[in-house]
Amino acid sequence: MATHEVVIAGAGPTGLMLAGELALAGVDVAVVEPRLSQELAGSRAGGLHARTIEVLDQRGIAERFLSRGQAMQVAGFSFISLDLSDFPARHQGLALWQNEIERILAEWVGELPVKLRRGRAVTDFTQDESGVGIQLSDGAALRASYLVGCDGGRSVVRKRAGIEFTGWDASTSYLIAEAEMDEDPAWGLRRGPRGVNAIGKLGDGKRHDVRAPDYDDWTTATAEGFAGLNGDILVWNPVLEDAFEISSMGIRVDAQTLTRQLALCGDEDRLQLEWHQSLLKGEMPQTIGGGIGQSRLTMLLLQLSHIGQVQCGVWPAQVKESVAGLL
């Protein structure tokens, strides 16, 4: 069993920064991360504030971020921009997507004596007087003096430790959506009767594809250099005026792929579900399966607009209301 002074669950910005700080202090540290790379599914944070850049500057790595982002004033109060141009600071802010922020941090940590264990996640742990025994999703175990949970808002470490996520109910909520548009909209922040919204362009101009993480294997590399072990049959649906999948045959996720894809989608808390636990423990065989092709094919042939028109199911009231005009 491998032992370390500190094991960090999660190689996001918090976990990577902590790992770097501990390594510089001479601490034996390891990071456990389900993702095989720093790639993220969907959009996350989009910039750094001045104080963050100052901390990075103290470590001699600020220029790595500044050279890949766009310097700009990002401070504000209630969506009102504040002029900080005369503040006694070297930096004001930086526009840079979290995908790039994580890649740069991972490059820096890779130069330090940090053991990064990818493709696995912390699923459980036990404490005693001498430290922590840590169970990983691939069946391996680690031993450490300290275990740090940097595995997100749905932290498995926090939940298993019995630490509550207390606070008040949210008074404001935000949604992040990615869409393809026929024409360039008016970029920037705007206020309307339904709240505040902003539109910005993705760094690569492409929408991030987010699929169910615990069904098909859509990340494993093939010999031909493609990603995923799934084969879909797509046709044009004139009713929906869109591409339409009528068959999905593929290899379902194994334990390693399940862990990796849940991390990509930020759904690591699903690892505690009964089916997921059975797969992780090797109690369920890997299978090949098909999607809902029969229903979709019937829907296509009958030129119907919703799959509920050819299936029987039990839906909550909210879903029934949303499709009432179609059925």
C-alpha cells in the first residue's frame, strides 16, 4: 500500500494549487483525480481576480496565465463595473476559461514532486489515531496522515466525513448554457425583466458535448484515434428539422470509464449509487447494448414529434405540462 503525508481528492484548481504549495514546502503529497486529463465538460469559471494573480506571481507562474488570457478589469459590485485603474496593484484581472487555468496549473504541478494518480477517485476512507486509510475506485488503497477533499460541491470526502453543507437557501440562481447561433448576437452583459444575463463566445467557438456519463463509453480512445466505443445510426428528421439518432450500439462503461466520465461531468457523487458500486466492485459484467431505437424508429416512421407519443411511461406533473401540446 502506497503511503503519503497528504492525499488530495480532486485535481481541480483548488486541489492543484494546494498540491503545489505542499510540494514547495517539502510535504510528500499525492493527488487522486478521476479524469485522465484536465479537460472539462461544459463551461465553468471564466477568469481570475487581481489577488489570485498576485498569489500566482508570488510563485513565479503568473506570466503563464497572463500570456494565455486577456487582461481586463473584472471587479464589480451588483454587476456595476468598478474603475480600479488607479489602484496600487500590478494586476486588475484576467479573462481566461477554467479549462485553460487547470491545464496551466497541471503543467506547473507536473514540474514539482507531486504524485498525480489519474483515472481513479476516492470512494471511501476510514480514520484512526495514526491517519487515514483511503479506498479508491479501482480497488487500490492509500494511506496518509491527512486526506483533503477538493472534489467539488458534491464532495464524496465531505459526505463520508459527515460534514454538512450548511447555509441559507439560494435567493438567486444562475444557469450556464451553450448554443449555436445563426448570427452573432450583441455580446456582453444585459438586464431585462427576468433578470441579468450575458452572452460571450467560447474560446474555440465550439459547443462542448455533454452526454450521460454512466451509460455509453464515449471517452476511451480507439486504434483509429477516435474517442468512444459507440456506434450510432443518424438520419435526418424532417419533423424536428434535425439529425435524429435511431440506433445506438456500443460498449457500456467499465469501472475506470465510469469514474472518468462522471468526473468530466461533475457527477462523482453518483459513485455511491447501488448500480455504480456494483460495477466498481466487479460484480457486474461489461456489456454491449442498444439504445431506444425501436421507439425512435416508430416515431420517425409515424412522423411524430415526441417520443412520448409512442411510449408508455410515468412522468412527473412538470414534464406532463411541458409536453401537453405535443401529446
